[in-house]
Amino acid sequence: MAKTKVFISFDYDHDETLKVFLVGQARNSDSPFELADWSIKEHIDENWKAKARTRIKAVDVVCVICGEHTNTAAGVSAELRIAQDEGVPYFLLNGYSGKTCIKPIAAKAEDQIYNWTWDNLKILVGGGR
């Protein structure tokens, strides 16, 4: 069975360690997903957005890792808007238990931030939201 392809969107300036954790989970033998690509750390211009759009269109789902400063990460909001525009499913993942994690500006009011547990992650990647 093919694994679900996931694009990770995260705040490079504050939450790069969280990406490393998710990469590790993708390597678990029982992981139902693979990481097709993740955020692009470049100046946000039309060329950057075109690259991000190509990558996002090629995945099954976008995982937005939310941290304490995600609302200030312009790249995360840009990637989320692209997913929304392209109709690519996405979910918001709480990057830190015990801390207040904030949605990106582009998130919809009804978008929920889900707790990051291995069981939840497998459900979310599988479309359960």
C-alpha cells in the first residue's frame, strides 16, 4: 500500500526542531506517511510561491506544525493559502504540549489545532479530522 505523501509547513525561525521530530516519525516502520517535501526557506516572491505550489500540488496532505509564533511566519501562511487555493487537504498540529500554539494567519476560524500524538498523527494523515 502506498504511503500518504505529506508536505510539512513550519516556522523555520522558531520551530525547525519540530520538523526534525516529524521526519523521525515518518521513518517509523508503521508510519502510514512519507514526507514528500517541506517548507522552502527562501525570500517570499512569485518564484518561491511557484515552487511551493508545485510541491504542494504533488502531495496528498499538508501538515502545518503550529508553534508559539506561527502567526508571524509569513511563509507558513503563504503555504497554507496555496493548499487552500489548490484544494489540498491540510491539518494544523500542536507543536508543543504545555505551550500556547498559535494558528497561522491564513488559517480559517474553524480550523482546529490537533494534539501531536502518534495515534492522532496517523488518523490526521489518513483524513480523519
